[in-house]
Amino acid sequence: MPDLTPRTIVQLVALDETGDSYYRMRWPAVQLAAQAPHWRVINLDATASERYVWAEMADLLVLIQCADPDMLPVIDKRRVPSRPILFTRI
């Protein structure tokens, strides 16, 4: 039987209202969540104050074009328990 434990993917990106933001990040997240209902996808703007809390607790952290040096301690904390991080450039 598959593992249906609730999981969270957090995507951090500079959100804007362009088509690029929708078809590269938002719409794929919606499709993923629809295909795997036990996964929730949270899209946060890279400047959101709560980004550090969500980034630390996510099952998968996706950093999209991230150049924020303040995220380095979060990345280090995630490496200790070996929590996955996906770095991507759009």
C-alpha cells in the first residue's frame, strides 16, 4: 500500500502576475496536488516573512532562482536531517 502520509512542498520564488510565473510554477503545483492529494503545495513569495518557517518544515523545499543569502542557514538546517532541496533556474 502506498504511503499516504500528508506531505508539504514549499516553493519560494519572486511571484509576479506574468504568464511565466503561472505556467512554470503555479499551474504545475496545482497539477501535482491534484494527482497526489496527500501532497500540498505552498507557493510563497521569496520576500514573505514566513518563508523561513515554511522552508524549514517542508518535506521538499523548491528554491526557484534564489539568491537570498539569508536562506543559507535554512539550507544548512535542512541538510542535517537530510531533507531534500531542489534548486532550479527558470
